[in-house]
Amino acid sequence: MLLDTVFPSLINHNVNISSTFIFYSLLVPTFILLYIYWKLSRRHLLNLAEKIPGPKGYPLIGNALDYVGSNTDITYLLNNVHTKIRIVFECPKRVSKCISFLDIFYNTYKYSFIYKTVCRVWIGPKLLTFLMDPRDVELILSSQTYINKGSDYSFFKPWLGDGLLISTGDKWRRHRKLIAPTFHLNVLKSFIDLFNANSRGVVNKLKIEVGKTFDCHDYMSEATVEMLLETAMGVSKSTQDKSCYEYAMAVMKMCDILHLRHTKVWLRPNWIFSLTKYSQTQTKLLEIIHGLTRKVIKKKKSDIQKGIHVSSADVPQDARTAECDVKEKTVVEGLSFGQSSGLKDDLDVDDNDIGEKKRGAFLDLMLEAAQNGAMISDEEIKEQVDTIMFEGHDTTAAASSFFLSLMGIHQDIQDKVIRELDEIFGDSDRPVTFADTLEMKYLERCLMETLRMYPPVPVIARELQEDVKLASSDLVIPAGTTVVIGTFKIHRRDDIYPNPDVFNPDNFLPEKTTNRHYYSFIPFSAGPRSCVGRKYAMLKLKILLSTILRSYRIYSDLEEADFNLQADIILKRAEGFPIQIKPRRLITT
Ligand code: HEM
């Protein structure tokens, strides 16, 4: 009693001390026990991971420090979302004379020279294994089992929902079956007029750039969005407005935000990201992106209700097959629409195996399927439209921009392309036919070489649900690993491509391709989850690029050594794609 009165604070203090003491004496062992349990439960993964070669890491964080840096000044992302992208870079690090990379990609590429075929890194508790041997890549990509995407793809969720790129399991299989036939060559052939008209539109727009240095990516990007809307979505030109450009810019900025979340580890957890200004910018960008998607679907639905069918894929069967007599075979021997002709996927099914009902452009078919039953809901259609618009746009814009830049740099190679085009078209300014595209053998080699050196999708990731024994060695990659297929590195292996950093279209001469492993050239991935737009991209690119080169000669002040490669989600050049053009013979409408 006396003690209470005289020393109340002391007693309270004692009580506090003892409860704090009890709390900590329980907490610490709890943590230790949890840690031991966690380690034991991961024993299998850790034991197998230990055998995989890779750089030494620090306790707990592993190699995370290698992946936190980015030289990108991203402050522009916090400004007006409608302004054109502007990125400022500091001191890019040089890897070799010909390549310079920024940020995360630099470190990964550096390791690929030390570890050659397989390399393990730890990002905190997360195990990543990079595969760079075509035999191992085949094992993963050809499998129906290892089809789950890496967890990093989840950053796409607010944008693409459960679209084809990230969905998995039954949903992915069901939707892939529905979507793949809409990119069958027979449907694509009906887009040829639209590809021609839009390519001529680009030539027209480029007139104002004659004599200037300009970023061709802006034009490629806008044209790609317009073409996708007109072809796959079946939305006529007259109903499009400046939203195409706005959309293209919003997509580019969204990619930058996703890239940021990959490189800045603290932005990965959704709850932290949602507290940042980037999250607010993302919300605004998604309003623009989803705004266009919704508009497109609404317009299409109303057209269908009114009985208006804009899509050119509804052209009569005779017209569509008129040119199909020209064999669907490969243009460049050994290759078929951007991949080794030895590889087959669901885009390579025979014409006759695509039922009459399944012929149709992408959005038509999606809406039709929704009307006819519960195969796909409205929300799922929106997710797929967003996916196709993203995958179909940024990739081809990057590929065509790299191609034009390379033509500007390698004048001798451009001479050969122009000579080939002059042989095909002579003095005529007629549109490109499907048969013409089969004659563009040298142009196609240049395109393949562009995709080899600068694959728009530089890496592909899969999450392993079970252990995988590699084909190239006795190593076993444990379940729970994120396997990263290093397309960029595989395409630059000097044992597969001699002088891999030199742009040489002859790398795709038949005698060079015959003995190459099928999986040593995979710009469109391969196997069951290959790019569904591979044939679309190849056909469109050949029409677009040949029309531009029939009209203009390309020049560049820069060399390839000046490229600052930025491996966003899509491979780009940090400085943009500056070129100059001089008119040859203008092919316009
Ligand atoms: C040069 C152009 C293109 C390149 C290099 C390219 C490359 C790729 C690659 C590498 C993948 C696999 C990605 C992964 O597994 O993470 C992919 C998937 C995909 N691509 Fe493309 N793509 C191009 C154009 C297109 C076009 C034009 C479209 C649509 C019109 C398209 C639609 C898709 C879709 C929907 C997927 C997901 C397929 C699935 O998971 O089942 N792509 N693309």
C-alpha cells in the first residue's frame, strides 16, 4: 500500500518492463522458429538452387542490390499524362562496343557472359533462373505443363485483367482456342487492303518530316494502333479520332510504370504502390486506355445490332482464297512467318481445319461467341481487347522502328532491299499483294535479323509448378522457381550466330538456318503459348515497311554503338528512334 503510494510510477514501470520483457522473449523465439520452419519447408528448393551456378548474394536480400538501380529519370510520369513521353538518362553503362544497356538489363546481361547457359539469382527469397541454351528453352516452351506466367506479370492485372497474356489453366486454354483462329492466315489476307491503305497513310504523314531528324517510333506507334483498330477490331477509320495517338502514348507510359515496379523493389507490393503518385498516374492512364477499349466494344456492338459489318474479314470466300493458291509456305527457306519452319503451333493449322464459322476478325468473333452462349463474358472480351491492343501495338511499333533505324545506318543493306522492291514493283505504285510479300526475301531476312538483334520481347518468364531436369546438363530447376528465358542473349550467342553484335541479314540464308536449333530464334516465343499475332505482325510489317522504303530512303546520324537499349517490358531505345528521310517516289493514296 505504502509502496503503491510512494512509488506508483516505479511499480507501473516494473509492470511495463515485465510485460515488454515477456512479449520480446516470446516474439524472438517465435520468429526464430518461423524462420527455421520456413527454411526447412524450402529445403528442397534451396538444395537444388545451390547447385545452379550464379553470383554470390547477401544474406536475406540475395542479389537484390543488382536489380534496384534504374538510370531513368521518371519524373515526367508525374506530370501531365497527355504529354509526349520524355525520358532523360544519365551515364549509360557500356557492356561491349556495340551494346549499351540501362538499369536492370545491364546486370543480367553481364552475368550471361560469366554463366553462359544457366544462371541463378536471388531477389530476396525469390529464386530466378535464367536459361540461355536452346535445348533448355525447348523443354520449357514446348511444354503444355510449364505454361504459368511469372509473378511479375501480375503488375499487368489492373490493365489487362485475365487476358490471354497472363491467364493460365483452363481459362487460358479456352480463350486461346477461341482467339487463335481469328489470326489465321486466311483472315489476315482479308486485311491486306487495310494494311496497304494505312501504310500509304503513314507515307503521307511522313511528308512533313522530309529534311528533318524525327522519331519514327511516334509514327509507327500511331499507325499500329490505327491498323489494329481497323483490322482485328473492325472499327472503321471514320470513327477513329485523335484517341489513337493518345492511346499509344498512354500505353508507352503504362509500360514505363510497370518497368519501374520491376526495377524499384519497394514499389512491388500493391499496398505501397497504391500510396505513391505513380499509382495516381496509372489510374489516369488506365482511364485513357480502357476508355478506348470500351468505346471500341460499344461501337462494334451497336454496329452488329444495326447489321453493319465493317470488318473486312467478312469478305466473300472467293475473294479471300483467290490468293491462297500461292502456297502458304515460308518466304525465306527454313523460316515461316518469323519462326523456324520446323516449329508448328495453333496458327499453322490447315485452312480446311478452320471451320467456316470460325472465320472472322477477332472482335467480331468474340462478340458473336458471347451472343451465342456463355463462352466469354463482356468483361472477358474487354480483357482480351486490351491484351491484343497492347501486345499487337507496342511490339510491332518497336520492331518497325528498329528496322528503319538499321536501314538508315546500313546503307549498303538498304540498297539491296530497295533493289529487291524495284524488281517486284518496277515503276508502279500499285498496292502490295500477298504474292508480293512472298517475293520480299531479302527484306524478310533484314526483318528477321532485326528481330534477332533487337527482339521486342527480350525475355519471357514462367513460374515452375514442378521440378524440371534441364536438357543441357544434370541440373534440376526446383518447383517455385521463376524461369526467365533470355531471348536477347540466345539471339546473341556467338556459338550460334558468329559476330552476334553485327547486323547481318545473311544469318538467315537457308544454309545458315538449316543446322540451327529451332529454339535459337524465338522472337515470337514458341510452342503452345507462342505469340498469337505472329503471322499478323509479319504480314503487316512487310506491307508497311516495303511501302515506306518504296517511298523514302532512310538515313541516320547515329551508329548502333549509340543505341541505349532499354529493356522495358518491350525493348526500346532510350533516345527514341531518330532518323531522316528523303523521298524516292511517293506512294500515297
Ligand atoms: C513483332 C511483333 C511481335 C512480337 C515480337 C511478339 C512477341 C511475343 C512474345 C515473345 C510473346 C510471348 C510472351 C510471353 O510468353 O511472355 C507474345 C505473346 C502474345 N502476343 Fe505477340 N508479338 C508481336 C506481335 C503481336 C501482335 C501483332 C499481336 C496481336 C495482334 C500479338 C498478340 C499476342 C498475344 C495475345 C500473346 C499472348 C499469347 C498467349 O499467352 O497465349 N503479338 N508475343
